Amino acid sequence: MRITSKGQVTIPQEIRERCGLLPHTSVQFREENGRVVIEKATPSPSPGEDAIQRLRQARVRTRLSTEELLALTRGEDP
């Protein structure tokens, strides 16, 4: 297999299927003892998951009521 002028290479279908590399799967590359290793990347949280995590952390740091937190998410003054 050859690398294209754009640095692309095709991963054979059999390997993609065996490793669960579906379309739109994020991967990462690393060098290990002179070899290039490709592996699934740890998925980053979606914007919604990230917002929920921030709200959970805010709950620990504040004493806001549910109504006050909802007002903040709507952009209103609590």
C-alpha cells in the first residue's frame, strides 16, 4: 500500500471491521519503537455532555436552587 500525495492511506476493510473502525470514528496516531500505531481515540464529550458536567460542578460549588440554575441556563437573572 502506498501513501497518497495528501498523506492518506486506505485501511483494509477486514481490519476496519475487526477493529470496529466505522465511518466517522476518531483515531489517533503514535510512534512506538519506529512504528506508527493507529488506535481509536477516546471520544470527547458532546457539547450537551460538557454542559451537564459543568452544571454538576456548579452545584457542588454553589447553593443555588433549581429555579435559580434554570434561570441561569435561560440567560435570566436568578
